[in-house]
Amino acid sequence: MALAAEAGELMEHFLWASPEASRDIAQSSAKRARIEEELADVVIYALEFANITGIDVAAAIERKMQANAAKYPVEKAKGRAEKYDEL
């Protein structure tokens, strides 16, 4: 639950902002430190969850990337937002 709360706090900085505005916000010296702190909280909680549950994060990421490559082949998915079953 803390992970979700921290993710929400991170996203508050970008709420209702366009992708372009979000990039500007992320580079803003006025907000950058707070964004970094919130991101650090998210990563800390995620890694603590992995440690408690015995999940090998590097292996999980590798498996997920392989699954995504199979679901979203570049030749079909590049530049598109559809789900894998709609490509």
C-alpha cells in the first residue's frame, strides 16, 4: 500500500499535464528535488517488496522484457498505442 501511495505522490507532480509539459516539469529546478525524492521512495518500497518476497528483480525484468518483445514485435507495434491483441 505504501508503494501505491508513493507512486501517487510522484504522479501528483504531473497530474493533468501533457507529455511535453511533463518533461518540462521533470526538468524544472523548482520541482526536480521533490520529484527525485518521490521517485526514490517508489524505488525503495519496490525493492523492499522484492527483498521480502525473494523476487530477483533483474531476472523478473529480463522475463518481462522478453514477454513484451513477443507481445509487441517492433514491426507491428512501433509507433502504435494498441494492446498486443489489437495489433
